[in-house]
Amino acid sequence: MSSFCQWEGDTLVLNILGRPRAKKTKIGKVIGNQLEVHVAENPVRGRATAHLVKFLAGEFDVTESSITVVFGVYNVNKQLRIVAPKRLPAAIAKQQGAASRI
């Protein structure tokens, strides 16, 4: 399993490298032990992180309340906990080969 994510029971813990001010919100590549996510929002008072959570909720097919920002609300380096994701985005499934786990 890649170091940018790990399972704790039914909770997926993700290390994120946020890239605010992007043209389009999308999942990027793995850089070191973080998953790069481009966010089409300015990093002002946590708005980019809020946008990131909303985007990832759709990608993992969960409610926004199922995603907890452990740290990094006001920083590009973040850790998120996603409870019981119903779907894995292709970039993550490809990295860990665990699409069948869900």
C-alpha cells in the first residue's frame, strides 16, 4: 500500500498536498508520501480546504460530514480521514490496487 494513504478499519487516512488557485479541481499525482490535489479556489480563511472536502466527498461518494480534516485546514499539507468511502477515485485505486476492498 502506498504511503500517502492507509486504512484504519473502514476509515481511509489520506495525506494531501493541496494546490490552490488551480484552473480546475482535480486529483493529481503522488508526490512523495502525499496525494496532490489541485483546487480551483483561493487559499483564504480555509475556503480552499472547504472546496477540497466538497470535491473529495463527491469523488469518494460520501457526505462532507464523513470527511474530517485532521490537520492542515490553513496549510497545503493536510491529513484527511474519510469514513466508509463507497468508491475510490481511479488515481487511488490504481496506486493501491484495493478497489475490490470496498
